[in-house]
Amino acid sequence: MTRNIVISGGGTGIGLATAHLFAGEGDRVLLLGRRAEVLEKAKVPGALTYAADLSDPGAVRGVARFVAEELGAVDVLVHSAGGSGNLEPEAGADDPLATVAHDWTVAFRLNTLTAVLLTEALKERLAEPGGRVLFLSSIAAYRGSGSVAYAAAKAALHPYAHELARELGPRGITVNVVAPGYVEDTEFFGSGGMQETRRERLIAETLNGRAGTPGDVAGTLHWLASPAAGHITSQVVQVNGGAERGR
């Protein structure tokens, strides 16, 4: 049976890999993102695209109207939008506190508010029973990172997901979180990429000696959206090669 899949941040990295996986099985995919040109270049077979800033309530209402007109029900909602903020304008202030306020506001807007607004806007359109809501968190939510604001913003998704699971469970809808470790081939570290010394250190922290790939995370999301995972809800699944546990 063809399902309707909505993926935020679907034009690059993990979101794009996830979109290809679902589309490859014949599901109908809607890609959401801020940059229309990126969505157009995604080349996911049969996918619809809609460009919107998901931290803007008005823009999210537009998404909801588009979903109602084009899809109707949503079988799987995947929240892959977010990031470190490297694509955002800098604070532009010499005041250290103003810089802190800017960085934390950006982190929560990109990683928390986008997911919450989109979920609330589409919540009543989730298929029941069998609907799935999937959030992308991070290993940073467990142990911090170079950006404490980013780590805190990802960690904020966990209690929201748990509460949502309680709310939607009676409708036969599951809600889960996937928390990746270091994943290569994404835009997370910007156009300059990561310093090689840091990359080597992060890989060394894994127990299987390699970086994660978008496909690793996409495969986990795809499984959580399958009937086989129908009794799994309110969980945070870590995909990091054991790095959170450490050597």
C-alpha cells in the first residue's frame, strides 16, 4: 500500500537519503525545506516539494494547506530539518550576551521550533492507526558538543516526543526519536567540512571504527516507520557506532 511521507529537511543529507528510501518502495514523498533550489535538485522519484521556513507559523500553515490538498492523510512525518546554524547570519554584535542570545535562539528555532510547529500543524492529519512521527536528535543531546545551544535544542525534542507519544498512542500512532552520532556527507559542518583531527577523534570513539552515513540513519527511520516497529514508541534510538558509550 502506498503511504504518504512528509520529510522536513528533505533536500540534503539524512533527509534526502530517507526520501530516496521511501520513494524507492513506491511511497509518495513530500520534501520540505527553506531552499526551493535545493529541493528541486533532490531528484527523488515522484516527490512533491514545498519550500517554507518551518520556524514561521504562517509558513507552516501554508504547508498544512498544501498537505491537505495534495496528500490528505500523513502516514509518516519525519523531522530532519535542523542544523548547527552555519547557514544563518552571525550575531553582528560585540556584546557577548547578545551573541549568546542569538546563538541559542537560532539553535532552538532551527532544531526545536521547526519540529514542534510542523507536528502541531499536521497532528490531526496523521493516519490512524499506523501513523508514525520521527524526530532527528543527536548524540550531542547526551553529552554536549562544540555548541551547547545545539545540544540543548536537540535534547528538548526528547520530552516533547515522549509527551506526544502519550497523546497519540490511543490513536494507534507511534512517536520515536533517532539520535545519530557523527555522520559524513551532510551540510552540518558547512562548506569547509570538519577538521581532520576532529574527524579522526570522533571515528576513534566508535566501537566499529567508522563514521556514520546518511543511509545508516535513514534505514533506522525506515524501520521505525514499518509495521514491524508498531509496538515501539516513546523511544530514543541511538545510531552512533557505540560512540555515546565510549571506548
